[in-house]
Amino acid sequence: MLRRLGFLVMACGLAIPLWSADRPGSISGYVHSANGVPQMGAVVELLGAAAYTTHVFTDENGYFSATDLLPGFYNIKVSAASFLPTLREGVGLRPGARVLVNLTLNTLFEAIKVAPVRGPAEADDWKWVLRSTSNRPILRLIGDQSASLGSQEQKSDHDLRGSLSFVAGSTAEGFGSATDSGTGFSLERSIFSSDTIGLTGNIGYGGASPASVLRASYSHKMDDGSEPSFALTMRNLPAPDLGLHDASLQAFSLTTADSFALGDVVEIHFGSELQTIQFLGRVTAFRPFGSADVHLSPDTVVEYRYATSEPNDRLDKGFDTAPADLSESGPRMSMVGYASSLEHPHHHELSLSHRMGKTNLQAAVFYDRLVDPALTGVGEFTTDNGSILPDIYSGTFTYQGNDLKTEGVRFVVQRQLTNQITATMDFEYGGVLDLEKPGVSLDNVQGFIGTRDRHSVAGKISGVMPKTKTRWIASYRWINQDALTPVDMFNASAGRADPYLNLFFRQPIPGTSFLPGHFEAVVDLRNLLAEGYVPVLGHDGHTVYLVQSARAVRGGLNFTF
């Protein structure tokens, strides 16, 4: 009898686990929007092992329930119109269990999860990044506050950040230069912890150029590390002194950008800008850009980059928060026969970057093609044949040169000397536009402009003074002969520097700690020694100059909160 009872207990002990293993379970929950509104009709997909998938829908209360599910791990994906699909991974279901999962839909962008969250490579503090609206990979130690000269320490954890700046000074960048005096502002607010909206602008006033720029932007951080974004920019520039009515420049642009990763090896950044410009007629341009990075190791990156606009140096100077000056990213216009023309640049680059301790190295080859280039000139006069686009407010003008096609090479060495000082050396060889016969009349300049090879060497040192907290950048770029355009004008590496002698300072103003934000003074000096001026004769017989970088002195006060 006892033997039979023992066999019965043993049989039950073996049967119960087998029966339990096949007992189905259920997963249920609620789907709400970010503000707590139940989402009716949302599609809930449950993806289990062995390609097992089931679909259910939410009711009027946002409730869903999936029953008769095999035990195991499930990925739950929720989709609804006008919302970004939400994914919850690794939900475990034990035999016979009931699991409750609540999910939130909180975006207005449609996207697809391309790759899992990056692992060890994300911990590496050295990356190539997509900056603002153009592809700007920067070779630097991102984790080093002092080396980057960015505004990392200024960034707060608040949902709202902004700045207000008052800037004045001379500018000489051709038609569309920054206002001689004006107010810049920027506002950035984080919503739903993953979305960011921004509003940035410049307003000129007084006797200065009445130019105005306004930009609205939106970005969203995805679970896979990508950050799709778009921006709308509107510009209104004053009419040049052409004796014509309604000749002001009005421009509208739509910029989109995105990025994604393929595992831990490949990063792809891409985007485009659609520009529509009303100036002596209508001109439309489509400007794509992008880059692909292959991480051969945590310290070695191979990158291909394509660009259709010149990078600006706002981020290098810590202008990610202030002062706002959108004129540097404006369209490059020229005029021929009273007809407007838009500069069309194309840049292809292949680079190899490597880090060795505190030293970063880069070698790159590039191919540039510049159609209808807009050259910068210095001098005041009015045009009499429709070939000069003057800026009566800055005393500069824009002149259309011949097309440029060139190949070149670049070598960059960056070294962190101390915790507060970083030095960079840059060597470039490539083609530039050069005037073979200086002193000729502007009417005959195009016949003497050609492409010539030039050598260029730049040195840049930047840092932060420990006690005063002054941020500074000093650079000098030398070129072996005269040139109307810089060598490698699309250089976006750490070695990028404006031609000739340049100084930049950002000085926090003490005694303002009682305010919710902080004040700082900003001084920007470009081509301080006025080098590289190529003389030509204007229509009135006076000498004017074509330059690759005109001397400019600019400064102001900035408030950041």
C-alpha cells in the first residue's frame, strides 16, 4: 500500500510541473497619452519567442488584454495615429500569471526603431556628432569641459533655457552681414522629457541694418539614440543700394535632420535644407547633407561626409546658448545683370581619425566644387551694371567669381596640454580662387580669376582661466600666397579656424549671482591685422578690395538663464 502511494505522489510531482509549463497567461494594461488621456483603438502587438505574435486593440478606456499566451518573454509595441510607436521590451510572463503593463504615447513623429540602445561604445567620450542644422563632426574630447569651450556648465536641468544678447560692432561679410547693432534671443524648452522645442532670432534696429531672422525648431530623442529634428527659418534682409524698388531679400528654409546607428559600429547622420529666396526674382535650392562613421575601434573612426553649406563656428565658441546670430548660416547670394544667383557648394570628404591618450589625429582627403561662388569685397560704392551686390550698412559687397573645382588633403593634430588648455595644429593643401592680376577693374575681374593650389597652416589654442573663468580662443591661419577663398572652406574638424589672426573672449560678469541666470561679456575679433586684402578698382576709380575674411570687431553683453 505504501509503495503504491509513493508511486502516486511521484507521478503527481512529475505531472504538475509539466501541466504548469503549458498553462497560458495573460498580459493586460492601459494606454494613455502623455497628458493622461486614454487612447481608444491603439494597436497593441505582443511579440514572443519563436516568432509568436498576437494583436489586440484598446477599448474606449484605453484598456487592452491579451489572453492564452504561452509563458516566456514578450516585447510589447503600441501604435496609434499621430503618435510615435512605443516599445516595451523583455516583459516576462510566468505560467498561469497575469501581468499588468501601462504604456504612454508621447510624440507626434513617426519613426521606426532601427537598432538597440548602444552599449559600450556609448560610454566612449569621443564621438563624431551632427551639430545644429549642418553635419559638423568635431574631433575633440567631448567629456572635457575646458577643451570643448562649449556651454556644458551653463546647461541646467530646468525645462526652459534661454538667452538675451545685445551685440554691436563692425561686420564685413558681404551682403547679408550681421547687423551692426541688434538684439538676439533664444528660448529652448523640453517637453515630455524627450522632445525639445526652440525659438531663436535676431532683430536689428537704429541706424544699423534692419535685418531680422527667426527660427523655430523641434527635436525628439528616440529610444535607439537617434534624434530627428526639423527647423523653419525666415529671413528678411534690407534692400541694397540698387536704385530699384522692392529689392529686399526674403528667405524661407525648412531643415530636417536625423541619425541612427547600426549596432555599435556604424553611425549615419543625414538631413536636408530646402531654401526659397525672393530677391530680384525667386530662387529655390535643395541642399542635402550627411555623414557615415565606421568605428574600427573605440579610438579609431573612418568617416565619409557630404556637405552643401559651409560650417559656421558658433558651436566652437560656445554659442550653443548665446549670443544668437543666425546670419552666419544665411544664403550666399550674388548678382549678375540685376539677376540674383545662389551659391551652390558641394563637398565630399573621407577622413581617418585616431585618438592616442590626450592627442587626437586626423588625416582627410576632400573634393570641393563651388558653383557661382559669392566672393566678399570691402568698399562702398553703387553698382552701375548689376554685377555688384552692395551692403550699404556694412560698407561691403558681394561679387560672383568663377567656379571652383579642387581636390585636397588635411592633417590635424589636437593635444590637451592641461585640464584648462587645448592646442590644435592644422595643415591643408588644396585649390583656391586667386586673382592673377591685382588692381584690375571689377568689370574685368572674372577674366583674371582662376584656381590655384595653396598651402595653409593654422594654429589654435583655447582654454579657460581658472580664477576669472574667462573662456578664450586664439588662432592664426597662414596661407603661402594671396587667395580670394580659404583652403578647405568646408573644414569642420577641430582644426577649423578663420583666416589670419583671430581672438575670442567670453567673460562672466561677477556680482550677478543674485539673478536667476548669469551675465557675460563677449568679444569677437576676426582678421585683426587686416591681412589678405586684394586690391581692385571700383566703377568710380576708387580702390576696393576682395578678401577671404574681412576684419571685424564685434562685442556685446549676454544674459543666459
